[in-house]
Amino acid sequence: MSKERFVKVSTALRDDGVMAELKGAPLAVFLAIALHVDRRGECWPGMTRLAKLTGFNRSSVSRAVGRLEELGLLTVRRRPRPRTNLYIVNRYAEYGHGEWRDPEVSEEHGGSQE
């Protein structure tokens, strides 16, 4: 086991049907932003970094951010250059830290692979 930062993603993302709305770039960008959040649910990765992490170009990332705002998953505080935008993750993901272990999912533990 190692001590590290991690992001918790709620199963409500799936259960609320939001995952179906987050295909392609919006899903990748949401996860990339969520992986940067601090304890307040805020982060500020630049468009270039998000593009590099997701494999989508900057204009696709920008459109994805707009879609995430429309869905209410993100609030974006646009800041003047050279500063990057501030992203606030509103739902479905939060910062975590501590001991992380790979869960062993089994019928015994009530897990599901479906």
C-alpha cells in the first residue's frame, strides 16, 4: 500500500445517467480536471495540459469544458492571461488522500463486475 492522493468518483455519475452524456472529449476532460482537484474541489490546469492528458486538441478541450459547464459539472472562473482558468468540480468527484489499496472485487464482498 502506498500513501498518495486520489480522486473519488461517485457511482451517481453512472446512476444519474450523466456518463451517457459524457462521451469522448467531455468524459476525458472531466476526468483530467477531476484528477487535479484540491480539497476545495478546485484546480487550474491549462488547456495545453488538458489537451496533452486527454489526447484531444485544444479546441475539443474547450468545447468539452463548455459542455461540462452546461451539464452543471463544472464552474469555470475565467482569469486573464497568463493565469489559467480556475475549475470548480461541482458534482461526482472529490479529492481524497491516505492509504490506497487495490480493492478485490468479489461476490463475497458485494462487488459487481457488470
